[in-house]
Amino acid sequence: MEEKMKSERKKVIIDTDPGVDDALAIAYAVRSQLLEVVALTTVFGNSNISETTNNALSIVNILGQDIPVYRGSGIRIDGSYPDTVAQSQIEAVKYFASKQKSEIQEMAAVDAIISILENSLEPISIIAIGPLTNIALAYQKSPQSFQTLDNIFIMDGAIQTYGNTTQVAEFNVYSDPMAADVVLNSGLPKILIPVDVCRKVVMTPDELKDMEDNSIFDDLGDLVGQYMAYYAQTENLGGAVMYDPVAVGLCINPGFITRQMPLYVRVETQGLLTKGQTVADLRPDNTNEPNIDVCLNVDAVKLKKDFYAALMKGKNLEDFGG
């Protein structure tokens, strides 16, 4: 019975730059009865590639999982070195550094993505919750390997709102704008989950307290608390934005999406003030062919309840999302 349930799960690769919300997203995916995480591929972003990879190895060990972790790109697709570190994630590096780690795989992340796609007998989805460097490089190296790709769930961009890194740019896109533009224009099946939507899904202080008391993580509550305090100062949304868990939730159940629209979206790769901006053509009379489906709204209540159902131990979920 267990093998049958496992075979019916949607197979996913999670491409990630692990920080706090990445850890929660990975835990959500692992604990879901509807996903099978076949690999974690790491990328620079929240920190440098060595630290994000170590974080991923720690998370896998904490969760008691035997998920292969592949080290990915530490530089942008154009060969330049990243100049951004997520201030909200600094404590996460210290936290995960002290944890026991699983073993890293020898194969590089880009080659692993290609190999998994080429050798899979079933459709594979990718949940992209970091800069899109690995996926862009894999596509450029072997576009034909993506024939088994089901969908890419991309937590990136800002469509009708302000950025979270600059006035207009979301962090993952800003970290490697050229890679993001490559993926957007790849022709691959994909859905963009921008900060517009993620800001509607917020973990409140009361929910955090229940996480501390009931979570599968013994002591992640303090770390999430620091993450929450950071966003309380910067975004004033009453808690911590659940950026990356939203992408996992929509992969688990696309029915959580309440509004979606195909749009033509490009990334500004060089602007002095607009670098990293995701530029969507919202004109009603535009003639550009849409290149991506964009999620514009979600049922935050249902998504949060599903998240807590996966992560909590014996908690009455009626307390959440009301």
C-alpha cells in the first residue's frame, strides 16, 4: 500500500537557496502525501553556494529523509558573482551550520536536473524557489531533456506591486535577472508565483507559537521568529510572508489558485533603477504572445491549512486561517 501511494505522488525537483522559508517549503513538500521529492538542487541566493548547500544537507538530515542533494551554481549565468545576500536569512546560516548533515552528491545540479528529466518514466515538476540559474543553464545545455517536464512552479517576480529587494525587483529575479529571462522565454510549461500573491499568505505570531509547540522542527521556532521580526519591520503585514511554501502548496494543489492569467513577461537585465524588474504586458490590446501563466490570487485560508496539516503534530487545524 505504501509503495502504491508513493508511486501515485507527483515527482518534483526542488531548486532552492535554503533559508528559513525554503526550509519550511521543503518540509511541507516532504510531509505532503501528494509529492515525492526526488532531489534538491542548490543555488546561490540567500547566501553563497557553500552555505546554501550546507543548509540543504542539514534540512534533509533534520527531516530524516534520504533525498539526494546536488550542489548548483554559485555565480550568475553571465559568469559574474552575486552581490546580494538576504538579510532576513543571516541567522539561518548560523543555525544550520551547527546541525549534522547528510552527504552531498558528486554530480553537479545542472547535470542532475538533465539526468533526472532524461531518465524519468513519469512527468517531473520543478519547484523553483531560488534564483533560476540552474534551470536556465540546464535548459541551455540540453533543451531536449525537458520533454518529461510537467511544469515549473516559479516563486519569482513582482507583477503589480513593489519589489522586496529594490523598488521594483523581487529577490530571486534580482539575484540573476538574465537567468530569469532565459527561463521565461524558454517555451517550457511554467507558472509564475509573484510576491503579489505570496504577500497574501502570512504566518501570524499566534501561528508561529503553535509551530514552536507542535512543529516537526524542535527549535526552528526561534529562527522563524527572527525571520518574522525582520518582515514585521520591512513589510508590515502582521507576520512572516510564506514565500516559498506558497510555491509548494500550488504544486501540491493547483486548485488553491483562484485567479490565473497567461501573460507576456520579460525581465529587465540592465536598468540602473529597474534591474531585475519583471515587466508584464498588461495592456488589453497588446499583441505579444503570452510566455508564462501568472498566478494572480490564491485561497490563502485553504493553502495555510494544508501547510499546517503537513507540518503540525496533532493540532486542531480549525485554529488556522480563519
